[in-house]
Amino acid sequence: MAEIFEILVPATTANLGPGFDCLGLALKLYNRVVVSPANETRVSIDGHGRDELPRDAGNLMLRSARELAQRSGKALPPLAWDAHHDVPLARGLGSSSTAIVAGLLAANTVLGLGLPRDELVRVAAGIEGHPDNVAPALLGGLTLCLPDSDPLVVERLNPHPALQVVLLVPQFQISTCAARQVLPAQVPRADAVFNLARAAAMVAALVEGRWALLGEATKDRLHQPYRLPLMPGVAEAMEAARAAGAQGVAVSGSGPSVAAFCTGGAGAIALAMIRAARSCAVDTTVTVAQIEPAGARIVRRSG
Ligand code: HSE
């Protein structure tokens, strides 16, 4: 390969309240990596994770690329990986999925594998351990994954174009692993029924713009109640977002970020969430994100 190319991978917000491990949305907030031929493999990172992420063989982007090469019976040539991260780490915005997806897309391209997106979602979900961030990162829009289907079934849907997501990102981090450990292995049937009705309602609300459904449709009994004690200021910020006009509010992925869904009034919602978090001594940043329709892609080639 004598080619240099740049890969763009979007952040994602998963779960969307009731759709634990099933629903996800791609957002217009990106990690990028420029991949170029090199005499020996090296990784550079700037932006988020610069001082935290490994640059050796433990790097998740590199491991994912090597795993796909190995599965395909090929060897990955030495490459330089120059990453720039705008997606904050360990905040429930799919940063690890961006690394996995970037690695897989790079290997698919460099090795000329020609694997389709659905297949890449399956490989990525195997590496990540759950599919709901990697699917929207690869496919864009709103994605619905059916865990335990074999092969994994993934459907991409178009969310209503008026949808906006106000993201509140606390300064503190929570690992998905730690946030999964607090979840019960079994739940009461009433809670399962509560969630399955709302997950269906959430898809209808987002696709058809049935905004009046969102308040009820973002409620959840499978993960948020167990996780909120790990996240100071988050319950207060969610309440403030609702009071300021957000039609629905959810913990983003495994947290601690908050995704407030609206079709307008984003500034007032953002301000209310920041103030509520600050009143709990939690510093935050806020971003108003549009929906990324296309998902990860190669944006520049040369050489
Ligand atoms: N569905 C996963 C979880 C998403 O909630 O643990 C992690 O971002």
C-alpha cells in the first residue's frame, strides 16, 4: 500500500434510555486517524486520551486492525497511525468504538478485504462486547441491534431530521466495565415489560418525530437507576433538562454524559443542565450535536 488515507469515525450515544445494548445514534462529533505506510508501526494521539491511551500493541485501534487481518489470514503491513480525538474518553460517547471501527476500516482498506459494513459491525461488536455503539459508528443514523441473534441482526433507521441532541459531558470518567458491574443479572418481569414498551416507543418517536412520546419513551428501569449513584450531578442535570424543555433525557451509554433530546431550545436546555451539575459541584462541558447520517468513512486519500 503506498496510499495515505484519513478515516473519520463519529461519536455515538447508546441505550437512549430503554434500549439497553440495542439502540444507538451517531453524532456529528468525530475522532480522526490518518493512516500511512511506514517502516515500522507507530501510533500518535492528540486531543482526548493523549496522555491516557496506549500507543503500543495494546492500542485498541491497532489491536482491532490486527484482529481483522488475522481473521482474514493476512498480515497487516507496518503503518503510521496519527489520531486526533475530539470524542471525550470514558464518558458514554462511544470513544472505544471509534477506535475499534477505525482499526477495522483501516485493515479492510489496506488489505483490500472488501468486507461489507454489516460484517464489520459483527466483528466490531465481538471486540467491544456489545453492539450498540459500534453499529451507529459504522452505519450512521439510528441503529437497532438484536443481541443474541446469529449472525447479529442490525437495522439502520433514519431519525427525524428535526432531532437534536444536547450532550452534557461531566469532567469525571466512568468505565463501561465498572458501570456494567453494578447491573443486576436478573430483573423483575414488570421492569422488562416497562422497558420493552418504551424501547418500541422510542423508535417510533425518533423516526416519526412523535415528540410527545419522548418523555415517557426515554424512561428506563434496566440500567439507569443502578448507575445514577455512580454519577454525581447527573440525575439533577437530567431533571433540569426536562424542566427546560427537553422532550426526553437519557444517560448516554454507560454514562456519565447526558443526552437531552429536543427539536429546539437547545441553548436553554444546555444552560439548565450546566447549572444543575454545577450546583452539585460537578464541572461539565456541553455540545449540541446533530445526527451523523452516514457513519464512519474515508474522507481523504492520497499517494
Ligand atoms: N450498552 C452499553 C452499556 C453502552 O450501557 O453498558 C456502553 O456505552
